[in-house]
Amino acid sequence: MKCLATIPKGFVFLSLLLLTPAFAQQAHDPLRPGAGFAEDPKTAPLVNAENDDKKRVRSYAMQPPTIPHKTDNYQLDRFANRCMMCHARTRAPETQATPISITHYMDRDGNFLADVSPRRYFCDQCHVVQMEGQPPPVRSTFRDVDEIIRGKARK
Amino acid sequence: MRDFLRRYWRTLTRPSAYYSLGFLTIGGFVAGVLSWGAFNTAMEFTNTEQFCIACHEMRDNVYQEIQPTIHFTNRSGVRAKCSDCHVPKDWTHKMARKMQASKEVWGWIFGTISTREKFLAKRRELAEREWVRMRANDSLECRNCHEFGSMDFTRQSKRAAEAHSTSLQSGEKTCIDCHKGIAHRLPDMAKQ
């Protein structure tokens, strides 16, 4: 019993608590909302990304525009950038894709570089596709600034 | 050496003294069928995926890369194997490609791309060679399955329909000009 005495009492209590099935059911797994650790929730079916090439509204002026087409299996690593094969400045006339904006050429000191700034290289850090007919997975109370201004003017 | 050759030449040019003409013609025919069959079977075996990924160079690099792509995994289960894209279908061109491929055996023996690093370093050159080949035959291996005449532009996305109905239709561009790196990862495109 000597070795048991060295373990803090609180730790023993906590481990007993974790082993209790009642506690396991209450426990909440943040990665799987609504399901306990012990449960095996059903996964929602996968859906495709919207692919209609229609520009969507930007919720605020600085919002990175969302991608209106599929990007499945697009290669985006140190060897190649599939996005830039159409969205590069020099490719725009041929592909009619929106060329990346001037801010993508700026380094963090505000200097303009000849090509995409390394910190802007990985497009999908900011630009994402939207899934077909899916409500936003995270609820938000965000309101468009236009809506707020108009709402105030009405008052 | 010359005496040796002369002796064989004399044997070949002299009429047979022991075997009947029937045996020689029918036997020759049967032997011909067998050897041709064996040759073709062996060559077809070199067209199988099992043969290609028997070497780690193919199995650990390009074979891993094709698996998540549409040419390997898709809803209907139709898939392309290595030779569908990398070996011409008709006999003459297939033979020519197979003879070129003997250089790949050389590369295998001397370990030209035996490590991941060596493969990545050589990748641009290898890809470039394949792009040139496909451009030269108007992307024949793509068109073996993807027939232009059967493409329904209305079922394609807006961008796809636009590109296919203009550049591809006029023959100004061929499949590989836009569809590079769809079955395997692209090499370092920044290199010149």
C-alpha cells in the first residue's frame, strides 16, 4: 500500500469518477457536438461543393470571397498551386478567372512583390468552397453592416 | 567463329533429310502460334497494374497518388489502370513504347529514382516527357475513353463547357494542355 499512498487522493477520486458510466454519458465531446464519449453518433452524409460559378455576396468589404466552384483534389503545396493556374495575373485573359487582388502581392511591411507573397500562397487559408444546400454549420449572430445602417436610418 | 557460322548456314540452307515436309510446315505453324501467343501474353502481362507496382518506385510514389483521384476512386467504379494512359493501344505504337520502356529497366537496375528524394528531383523531367508524348498524339490515351463527340456541354460546368467548346473543339488545345496533374501530383512547377 506504500505506493498507493504516494498518489494524491484527488487523483484516485477523479479516475473513479471518469470510470463511472453515468459520468461518461454526461461528458461532452467538443469535436462531436451532441454526442457523449461513449456514444457512436451517425455521421451526416457528405455533400458536394456548389459548382455554379456564380459570385456570392460578401458579408463585409474585406471578406475573402468564397469559391464558387469545386476544388476537389486541387494540388496546393510547395511544388504547384492549382488555383494560380487560372487566377494568376498572367492567366486571367485566357481563363477569365478573377485575378488575385493587389493585396496578395504585399508582404507584411506593405511592400509590393513581383509575385504572390509567400504569406498569401495557400489560398484555402482564407477562400473556401460552400457546400450544396447546407445551412452554416456554426450559428452566428453576424449582421451585414448595410443592414445595420439601413435599420438605423429607418428609426 | 566464321567456321561456326558457316556450319549453321549450311544446315539451314540444306533440305531436310529426316523430317517430312508435312511435319515441317504443320510443326512450324503450331510452333509459330505458340511462340506468338507466349510473346503476346508476356507483353500483356507487362501492361498489368500488378506488374507496374511490383517495383517500389511506382508503388510508393505514383500509385499512392492516383488512388484518391477520380481515375481510381469514383461513384461508378470504372477506373483507369497504368497502361490505359501510359501505353498506346494499337500494336505498332505499343511495340514502339515498349521498346522505349527498356530504358526504364535500365533506370530500375541503376536506381535512378530509387528514393523519394531522387524521384522528386527527377519528377519534372519525367512528367515533361509524358506531356510531350501526349501532346504529340493529341492526347490519344485520354480520348480512348473520353470521346469529344459524346461530350454533352449542357451537363458540364460553365467553365468546362466554355473551354471544351472553344479551344478543344478547334483543336488549338488538347486534353493534356489543361488537365496536367490530374492522376498524379505535379512536379515542381517553379523550376524552369
